[in-house]
Amino acid sequence: MPEKIIESFNVKRLDILDEKGNADESLMPSLTDDGIKRMYEVMVLARTFDQRALNLQREGRIGTYAPIQGQEASQIGSALALEKADWIFPSFRENGVYIAFGHPPHMILQYWSGDERGLITARDRNIFPVCIPVASHVPHAVGAAMAAKYRGDRIGVVAYFGDGGTSEGDFHEGLNFAGVFKLPVVFICQNNQWAISMPREKQTAAKTIAQKAYAYGFEGVQVDGNDIFAVYKATKDALDKAKQGNGPTLIECFTYRMLDHTTADDASRYRTKEEVEPWKEKDPILRLKLFMEKKGLWSEQYQEDVEAKAKAAVDEAEKKAESIAPPDPRDMFTNTYEKLSQRQQKEIRDF
Amino acid sequence: MPQNSRKMNMVQAINLALKEEMQRDKDVIILGEDVGRDGGVFRITEGLLDQFGPERVVDTPLAESVIVGAAIGMAAYGLKPIAEIQFEGFIYPAVDQISNHAARIRSRSRGRYTGPLVIRTPYGAGIKAPEHHSESNEALFCHMPGLKVVMPSSPYYAKGLLLSSIRDPDPVIFLESTRLYRLVKEDVPEGEYTVPLEKARIVQEGKDVTVISWGFMLHRALEAVEGFDAEVIDLMTLNPYDEETILGSVKKTGRVVIVNEAPKVGSFASELAAAIAENAMLSLRAPIARIASYDVVLPLPKLEDHYMPTVERIRKALTDIMQY
């Protein structure tokens, strides 16, 4: 008997906006001028915030911080495609997602300065607290999607993780589960090429991360992660598909971590300046600016206004974050369980 | 109040608890390996798939971490999932989820999200099972603040404790002794009754010695105390545990024997012994005795009877303590 091909797949790559600011109009998502300006303004705000957080860390005013620079399009493009009722399961490098989804920036600083209260989301928003053990939140997203499906709620669930996360068992278990039960979940991998010191090629021998989805029986797509239109479109399409009951999608945002892994890291130990340099030209904010300029949506004055607004918002966030009184030490006893245990009552009495 | 009682074993009692709670509350969902069509390898979930359908009795892929991890996501969303791990020996891939997430979600979100889930899993030796099917690793889970650890010792208490566990707003690991599943039959009421968590129960009162145990070992302890004036305590919830009941009893009797199925080093018996030493030292008339399995890797079935605490070992400890 001759051997037969019993399965094959093709991996799509989506690019809409190039480095010169030219967009493929046939692929453009439906966005108003105000919508496009909003994308730009939130990206500028996120970068301003990121830069300030790094400065605050250096001054010892917040703790270890994981910068997002270079990944603004991946984070803001995807988060702006969400609806209010959708659920987000972030990893620890999603400050752009938090900002775009409406979480107050001062609370993000509050969290990174060591106060859990900074991640308490508003009642009408669902962002799970940041997940530091890599990819271990992927199963939570899957479970929330299963619950939404069971309840008949027409919402989507989004899990964010990086290229390193795709090596974890929980990535496999979570995607496999989502495929089997056809769950309304979108997996967004920000492939920023580095997991601390390990380059993407050392995480997987697969040519793309997107193709891994096919092993779980659903679609994966790679997008230019520095192209906010491509990220927005891919996320919106995947969410629509999820909400129509057509199952999960894996989106690989092909991007680059411009800075160190965290403020506790020194990337010069393991990667060269020559590698980083070309990515500066691929900057997600720069290319949207070029696009907007061509469309008459950008001017020097607009830029000044956007930057001034971002700076004021971040000044305000910094001021607010630093004016918050530290938690009462007794607060560490509460919220272990709903009620204090016998032992905790004793501990609190003797505290 | 419950109407009828029937004699049943622990498998039937747990099955009844699940069935009644699923009828009462649509948010209760079961997920795990072979829990649906097969009714679970111990038949705990038998009949539930037919009654409640595949959306509520979910046969999952063979993957412990996502079984617990998905339950965490479901619980945060507002459901009350009950995840079954087929044997405690297979729970380790899910320990990351239990320790880093289930136990912590209330604290790290400052109550914005909670984890009202139950993880049911069989534990313990004595049924001649293959390797990795017989450990008694409850102490591991007692070192995870935010998690409750419950170990029933009989059909009646299994049902009442399981209902409390499902309704509890915090995550509970519910450890069921495989040896006990079909060992004891007793009257179990149909319908509503609960046994509170975080409370120990005095099984029998006594004056001379306090014997503390839980799960299957309670039965060996009860057999061993015949002829002694012993107060026997079934701990039921190991963490957070009912220190007051224990200390109250020890202050009365002045002697303590703790019987646990796990190896002695780092066992929960050690926590109890330490708490008694800290708080009731002056009431003690003899050293505290911990009767545990040996500090060895659990042997295959040919030797498991030699490994676990026997009635004779417990009785010897009681005799020694009374003569001290």
C-alpha cells in the first residue's frame, strides 16, 4: 500500500502596515479616524508609562519591573479589540494591555511597588492578576472559557503569554483542552524572540509558534506584532469566531523585546546591539505615525498634545500611587480564607 | 431535615452527595479523567453523566494540571467545579496549580476573585494497588495557606463534609481513603445535612489518653483503644484545624497518641505534636507518641501491610504511654 498524506496544514501570516507606514487597504480592519488616533494615543501613553516605571525602579521607588517597549502594538492592538465583558488572563509583561483595557495606571505602579491591591480590577472589568509562574494561567483562561460556554455567555477569553511560555506543559494542556471542547478562547503569544537569555530558536524547533495550534485541532496565525492593524484584526476575527461558537485561535504576534527581561536583567550579557538595532526601524509607534501622517491624522502639534497628555497622565499616576498609604499589616491575614481560621485568630491577637 | 437513611458505603455516600448537590445547584460541575461514561475508576460518579449530561460531568483529556487549572478558571468565573484526580500519586503535575493558584487567588486578588472549587482524590494504601497509587501525602497540602484539607473517615461524614466542601467559598482538597471506600457501611441520610469544616469530632470520650487520627487510620485507632479509657478524635479537616478541641482533650487526659498513615518526617502528626508541646506541655504526663508509616518509599503490595501503622503498633504505644 502506498503511503498517503492524511493531514496537512498551512500557516498564514498577516501583515497590514509596513515600516514605511503603508497599509494594505484590502486587509484594513474597519476603524474610524478617531479609532486610529486612539490606538496611537494609547501606545504613546503605554510607552511613556513604561519609561517612567523604569525610572522609578532605578530610583528605588518601585520594585522589579518587566518593560514592554517594542510590544505596544501587540498589547494595545489586541486589547482594543476586546469588549468590556471579555476576560483577560495576563502574564507579567502586559502593562499595555492593562492600560488599554482601562485599568488605572496608578494601580499598576501600586502593584509593582509591592501592593496586591493594585490589581483589583473594577467590577465591570475582568483581568485576572498577573501570572508570574510562566504559562500556568493558560489553564485558567481555558476554564473561564468553559464556564462562559456552560452559562451561554457570549464573551471571549484572552490569554497572553510569551514565546518561552509555549515550552511549558500548561501551554500544551491548555490548548489541547481548548481544542477538544471548542472553547471561546484566544491565545495570544507575544513572540518577542527572547525568554530572558534564551532565544526563540532554543524554545522550539518548529518554524513558527502559530503552527502549534494545528496539533490541537484549531487555527493558528502569525501576525506582524509591531503592526497594530494586523494585531487588532487578527484578535477581533478570533474573538468573533470564539463568540460564534467556532472555537479557539492561537495568534503569534511576531515582535521584539527591545529592553531587558526585567530591571533585574542585563540583556547585553547574551545578545548584541547589532541584533537589536534593526528592530528600531520596525517600531510600532513610528510606523503608525507615518501612516497617520500620510492620512493627514498627524501633525507636530498633535504629537505635542499627545505627549503632553501622556506625560500628565503618568505624572498623575505616579503622584497617586505614591500617596496611597501602605496596607495595614493585619491585612495579610485577611483574604487567606473567607474567614480567619482558629490559628490565624491567635496569630492576629498576638501580632 | 433528612428523611430516609440507607446503609451505604463511602462510594455510595459520596455519589449521593454529588448527585444531591448537582440537583440543588446548577453551578456544580464535575470534571476529570473517566468521570463520565466510566463513572470514575472507583465508580464514585456512576450515573451522574446520564442524569446531568456531558456539560456537567466532563470527561477531560488525561492532563492533571489543566483539570485543576481549568477548575480554577471556572471557579473564578462563578461556577463550583469539582475536579477529580484519579489517584493522589498522579496529582503532582497539578500541585503548581493548587499551590500557586487555587490556594492564593483570594489573597493575591484581595478577594476580587475566589476559588470555590473542590479537588477530590483517592489516597492511601491497603488495596494492593500498583506503584504510585497508595501514598498518603496530606501534609504536603497542609503547607499551602489558602487551601483547606479535608479527610473523611466514614460514609456519613464523607457526605456531610463533601457538601460543606462544595459550598465552601475557598478551595478544598478532599482526600478519600481507597481502603475505606467499601470497608464500612453505615446509615447515611438522604437529603440535606452538612458536617462543618475546620471542626474535629470527638468520636468517643475518655479520661486517660487522647488518640487523634483521620481517614482510614481512625478505624485502626478505634480498634486499638479497646480496653483503654481513651478519648478518640477524628480531625476531619487537617488545615485549618481545630486546635481548641485537641488542646481541650489533651489538657484533660495528659497523654497523646497521634496515628497517621503518612511517613513520620514532616507528617501532619508532627504539626499536631508540636502544637500540643507548645500549648499544653504542662498538662502532659508522658511524651507525645506519633504512630506513622515508616520513613521509606512506599513498598509494592507484598509489603504494604508491614508499612502502615497496625493495630498492634498503636496498642503498644498506648500501653507504653500508660506505663510511663
